[in-house]
Amino acid sequence: MGTGLLVVVGVLQGGALLIRAWQESMLPIFTPFDFLLLFSFSIVIAALILNWVQRSEFAVLLLSIIGFSAMVLNRLWFAAGNNPLRHWETVHGLLILHITLANLSFAVYTIAAVFAGMYLFLHRRLKGKKWSDTVRRLPSLELMDKYTYLLASIGTPLLSVSFIVAVLSLISEGKLSLLLDLKVVATLAGLAIYYFFLIRKHSKQHSGQVMAQWILIGYAFIILIFVLNSWSDFHRWTGE
């Protein structure tokens, strides 16, 4: 039943993306509306794949809630029009690559955060010897720790390349002053946290619990990066 609903939602969101692509005559990624639409679609697809590969019910449930929340937020706060990035024709290809990679990294980091949150929940329940049906149905701590590390290992290079491409686009446009923009600084801070996690995890200097906490801290910066669009001159998604 739940899988069927996810399939229906995925088909509807995929159809919406195709309609937007037809309206814009390009990949619809330049506005917050399109970014969140693509993000929620990516989350639904990830939930379907996870359900098929691992049968992790709670991870799928949490991802479905996140995808649904992103879709509702999208409908309430943003409009499909208003594309202030159209005038960046000289770096159009770089922008497409930058935003696509950023979207993918956002989706991957979201899945990693879900597993990190589940890890901390299960760790606390096991430490307190609080057994329940929910605890029994969760994946093992080792498996969730493995998935969290794997996803962080995928998301961090994606965001790094996206950031480098963004810097190249600024250099091409001669807008070096934007390198000190809040969004750029927050992105660097977020990347630093994830690289710290990967280095510490590889050297096995901290427990899985501490590493899961760092993943959630890093994800908080990822959320901050998106929120900063309203005050950032980097993308001018608000059209101001």
C-alpha cells in the first residue's frame, strides 16, 4: 500500500517536472520552486529504491515525510515563474551543472541524515534496554552506520564539485566579491563539517554515535544554505 502511494506520487512529480521542462524549454532547476520539486522527486525515487533494496520501513517513512513536506513547502512559499538566472547566458552550462549537483547532494545528505537520526534513536533505546517492536524492525546499528558513511562519501564530492563550478561561474562573470557571500561561507562550513566526518570516520577516532551527531550538524548547515537564498546575492532567487 505504502509503496503504491510512493509510486503514484513519483509519477505525479515526474509529470510535473516534464510539464515545467516543456514550459521552460530546458531542465527546470533555476527557481526555488523547481529546485524543491526536483528535490522532492529525488527523495521519492530514493525511498522507492531503498524500499526495494533494503526493506527499511522507517527510513522509507521518514524520507516520504520529508519529500511530502518539501512538496507542501514548495506549493505554499514559492511560485513556478520568476527565473532571475536567465540572464547568466555566458555561464548557462556551468549553472546547470552547479544546481544539478547541489540538488543531488542535498538529496543524498537528506538520506544520510535520516539514517543518522535512526542510528541515534536506536542507540539510545538499546543503551536504555528499551525493547519494542519499533526497535526490532529497525536496521542494525552497523548497517545504518555503514549507509551513513557511504552516503556522506557520495554527497560530499557532489557538493564539492558543485561549489567549484559555482566559483568558476563567478570568475567567468567577474563577480569575485560574491565569494564572500553568506551562502558561499555557509557552504564552505558545511563542507568542512562533512570532510571532518569523513576523515575522522576513516581514522576510526570516534564512536558511531558521535559520527551520527556530526552528520546531523552538517545537515543543519545544508538546510541553512538553502534558507540563505533569501538574503544571498549569489543566486538572487528572490528576484530582488
